[in-house]
Amino acid sequence: MAKLKDHLGRPVVAVTGIGVVTSLGIGKADNWAALTAGKSGIHPITRFPIDQLNTRISGTVDFLPSSSKGASALTYELAETAAREAVTEAGIDLENFGGPLFLASPPVELDWHDRLALYKGGDQPDASRRVLEVARGLNSPDMFDSAQFGTIADRLSDAFGTTGLPITLSTACASGATAIQLGVEAIRRGECDRALSVGADGSATAEALIRFSLLSALSTSNDNPEKASKPFSKDRDGFVLAEGSAALVLESLESALARGATVLGILRGCGEKADDFHRTRSKPDGSPAIAAVKAALADAGLSEDEIDYINAHGTSTPENDKMEHLSLSTVFGERISQIPISSNKSMIGHTLSAAGAIEAAFSLMTMREGVIPPTINYDNPDPAIALDVVPNKKREAKVGTVLSNSFGFGGQNTCLVMAREPV
Amino acid sequence: MKSYDVVITGIGLVSSLGEGPDAHWQKLTATGTRPVLDVERFAPYTVHPLPEIDWNLQIVKRGDQRQMETWQRLGTYVAGLALDDAGIKTDEALCSTMDMVVAAGGGERDVAVDNDILAASESRADFDILLNEKLTTELRPTLFLAQLSNLLAGNISIVHKVTGSSRTFMGEEGAGVAAVETAAARVRSGQSTHMLVGGAFQTEHPDMLLGYELGAYLHRGVWKPVWQRTGSEGGGVVSGSGGAFLVLESREHAEKRGARIYAGLGPVRSGRARRKRGELSSTIETLLKAANLPQGPLLALSGASGGHAATSAEKTAMDAHAGLAARGFGTLTGHMKEAQFPFAVALAALAVHNKASYPVFDAASERNFDGIPEQVLATAVGYHQFEGLALVSAA
């Protein structure tokens, strides 16, 4: 009989449903097949013209009906699609979820094409005044909704019948992990028996790409898109902007067992630590990331030698991969070179607000399937980063526990520890 | 599980009325305080502008100030005021273990670049290519960071060294409600001993007005108190620049370090009415019931925005409770969106702490309140969606 309370007397949190969309496809089956085959979802950009752009490749999701309808519409559809798969798998009424919603999604902005349409709709000489005047005359619910930060969660709440005030959050590239953490905490506090945690990001617009490009964060390996994301390689030159979503149905183990649900994994622990060093760079000694990993292990009640596999943040930027290696070596010591660690981003790129959730979903599948997805494009190992990155080919392995890292701009560091089975 | 008492030990406030809890208490309890209005800069819209602020007082490094636009500077400044007020700001051990939830929208875009692109579009048929040309050459690389929602929290970490944890909630007034609710729940459950929670809104930018006006929510024409805008031109909301941060602690933690306690933070309740189905009134009623309101007269700091449907529903619900004496502080500060609910909670705590009520802000619409407020209600009913309230009690 599994223990229903954890080492700190809190309810054990199980995962009973998983949904995923990435540039590799819709749903767990397609994604897992591609991921374990070492297939890349990175491709030339076709959504908008690439004239003048230094980076002309991405991992956009181009195959959904909303793919050409702007960031808000696509982010909603990504979230809804993943949530539908997860709630269906959990065997919960699709219209009456019966627990709160935690959504990680990108900050919203009025789409440039809408701004242009407003401008074209009037003739007052001052552009700002004109846009305001036309906007109020038009009073378009769609345009209004697309620029409200709470809209996507509100619509998801309507669609799935989640309870109470939904929380939309941003911790930059750690957002997806934070959404899961908030769900775990709500269950542990006894506020609910189940929670729906979703990370979704469909915000790969030209402006988003240009912004990251101006910060020198993106790979410019345009000629060979599938090879562009190369975490832990010596010649890594930035991340690849990408889109996607994942949803987890989190449930107290007690509630999951009571209703006879299949337990897909356990959310053992969450840890976080903010960095006060710089807006985009990490403290050189890696201490905040180290603290986040240690906090997650402590929260999970596991020691360093009880982690079987690490799902890396592994963005493929020179800075991140170096810092991640430094912090992991500090926590795990000599053993770090023996722990398999791979980066899903080598295949799907960096899905920003969704990344933590997508990588948690893939971590859970790694344990269930007993297969570790590879780090592809590992052709020129960085000698300064001595890790077993599961290079280029998947590996069969018995994986009982996973550490998944998420780090983001603004000093965000969030780590999750997951386990295959309850204790 | 053990449950901890949640108390408020620090308050940081900025609005058009001034800065700090004392200045706000003085202004808001004086009779005949008039709102500070700017009716010209964004005409036909009225805004409550920021007061003059010496950023150096809370953001010492000029380099840090340069990395932010006004919204992030404002939030970072107000957070600093709250930390100072709680006696935590210079305590490195307390700051480095402090957890933070910030309610945020987005930062300011570069108006000059945007308008330049729009002007250039007059003579170009290839707008998307024009966009690439202009954005790649005219955007300041670091402006992106000043726009990112979570970088207000990021700047608070950098400037004030608050590094326990950092989370940013988005979603207009609801973000402020959820931030306070989550922060309180963390302290109550023992997940956190001390927390920084709040937000800021900088309305003096065309896009910040546009966010409302895409839904025709802004009031136009002659300014009126928040409860009296029905039937006026426009949608009823008059926005204001400002911010509110609170330091929440467990009573044990606060007492152990000898902190001054303003008030206890009682139940915090949130809701999501499906307003298109007409659920708003019943949701507000449900929230009021869930807050276990005391019998008899009760002062209520209402974050009403003036938005016609939402404010009218809130007024009706409050009027139905004979003892409720509402104070629509938006009359004097304007609507501060994500910061509105933390602001309401802060003003409620000040009334409890000072053992005195606020006079009516609108004699035609608000009831008198006599006596010492032992408990005070704080509300925020979003202009478009999401609702919440909290009960604040004598320490």
C-alpha cells in the first residue's frame, strides 16, 4: 500500500493525465516517437517574412488552425489541445474538471496587424490618439480579449469547468515549472484534490524573434535548421525560439487511487531560488541554481545519489549550458559525469513559457517508457562540460527519479523532482 | 496541519496623492481632499498622474534605473517602501529568505518607434517587411527586459535582494487578488514565514489606456466620483498611476523580530463569475458570505473601477448589506489595475491600525461610519473579469 503522505506529512501528489504539443506534433504518441527517434522539429520560418532577420529558423507550431492567427489565439489553442489530452487521459469529465487552473503563458501584447488596422481606421494626425479613438469606436471583443492578460485562462476555465479564480503566471523560461509547482502546493495545502497545470507558448512573432535576437540569445545556424540547437556542444551559438504546450493533471495520490485512476508518476518535490545578479545573466558562482536544485531535492526528501536522470534546461546558449554544468557539478560532485542528462530542446527548441511543463511531461514519459530521449546534434562536445548527455541516440534505462531544471531571465530558477512510483 | 496567523507588517504605497502609508492616511482622512487629475495630456481621458518621485531614494544605482521604464521603476520603488516600512530592507538574511509574488501586466513599449512604423506604413504595401526593417534597427536591445512582466520581480531581486523565491501573476485585477491570496495561503500553511506581495500600474502611456479602450472601458468628459459615472460618456473607468506592496508574515515570525503589526489578514476569497451568464451579482454575494463578515457596521475599502456593469453590481451587493459602509478609493487615486487589490488591503489595514475610519469620499453615494473599525473589508471587482475580497482585522 503506497504512502499517501510524504516525508513532511503532506499529501503525495500524483500525475494522472499528460498532454503535449510541440513542433514535432500533436499529442504524446507522436511526440514521443519523434523524440526517441532523435528527430528535430526545427525548420525555416514561414509564418512571417524573414527579410533583415539574423535568425531565420524556429520551432514554431505551424499545423494548428490558429497558427496564423496571432500569439493569443495560438497560445489558447495550444493550451486547450494539451489540456484536452491530459484531462481525457485522467478520465475526468472534460467540461467539469473540478479543480483550479494554473496557466503559464507569455505576456500578451496587441498584435502588430491589429495595431496597424486601428491606425488605418482613422485620420487624426497623432498616431497614439488615433489608435485609441478608433479602438473605442470599434470596440472589438476579439481584439480586446487578445490584449488582456487574463483572457486565455478565463477561456480555459470556461472550456474545462475548472474551479475558482484561475492563475496566469510568468516566471519567464521557468513558467511551465512554476505552474506545476503552484498546483502541487495547492494540493499539499489541502485546498483541492486536483489541479490542472498548463504551460503554453505560441508567441513566436517577428517582434519576439527580433527582441531575443537583439539580446544575442538566438542561434544563427540558419543553413541547417535541424542542427541549430546543440546543447552542451562546443559550437553552440544560442537557443532556437519555439512554441508548444503541455498540461498535467495533478491529483492527490489518495484521490487518484480512490477513483481508480492510473498513476503516471509522482511530483515529489519543487525548489526555487531567485538570483539578484543581473537581468539576463546568472550569478557567476551558480549559487541560485545550486540552491534551487538543493531545495527541490530537500522538498522531495531525496538525496543527491537518488536521482537517476536529469532533464536539463539545456538551452544551447553558451551561458546557460556552462552555468547548468557548474551548478549540477557542485550539487552532485563526481557522480555528475555518470548521471545521464539530456536536453529535449536539442529537438524541440526553447518553448519559453511552456518549456518547464513540456519537459516535465517528457520526464514522466521517460520514466514510464524506460527510454531516455537523446541530446541530438552532439557532434563537437564541449570539453569544459563533461557530462553524459545521452548523445544523439536514445537509451533504454530504468529511470525511477528525474530532476528537471528550468531557468529564466529575471533571476528565475525552478527545479522539479519527479518519481515513477509512489513510495 | 498547523495554521499560522497572517499579519501585515509593511506597507508601501504610491499614488497621485503622494507616497507612503502616512501620507495616504493623512490625505484620505482629511475632509475635502480632492483628486489630483491630469485632464489634458490624454484628453478626452482623465488620469491620476504619478506624484514627483525621487527614484534615488529606493533605487540607488543609476544603472539599475536606466534598465527600467517607469512601470518597473515604480514597482521597485514601492516594494522598497514596503520593505523599509517593515524594517526588513537592510536585513540581508531576511531579504534573502523572503518569498515574493508580484501582480504584473506588461511594461511600456517605445511609442516613438511604434508611431514611426505606423507612419512609414502609409507609403509601404509590405508591412511585415517594414516591421522587420524598423524593429531590427530601432528597438533598444534592453527595452525588451523593461517590457517583460516578470522583470518587475526580477528588478526587485536585483535592487532589494529579495531572493527567496519570485513569482509573477498576470491577469489584471485578478492577478492582484490571486497574489495576495496565494501569499497569505503560503504563510498560513507555514510554507513561508515572510512574503512581499503587490504590484504597480503606470497609466501614463497610450498603450496602458489602449488596454482598456479596446473594450471601450474608459470614462470620458467631466470627471466624476467612481460611483457616479453611470450614464456618462464612455465606459466609466478613470485610471491612475500607482502601486501597493505589502509585507506579510506569520504572527510568530513578526513577534519574534519585534516587528510592528498593522493588522491581521483574515480570509481572502477570490472568484471568477461567468459575467456573460449574469453571474456577477451572485458571485459577489457568495464571496461576501464566504468572508464571514462580522455583524453590525463594517467599513469596506472598495477597489471599484467605475466600469459601468462591474461597479454597479458591486454597489448593489454592498447596498444590500445595511451595515456596509463602502469607500471607493478609486475616486481619489484612479484605478490601478493589478495594484488595485493590494492597495485596498493596505488602506484597510491602515484604518484598523489607526483605529479610525475614512470619511466618505463621495457624500452622495457612501454611508457614514462611526466608531473604531475592528475589522475592515477590502474588495476588487475587475472591470472586465475576476473578483476578490479580503477581511483585515485588528492586530
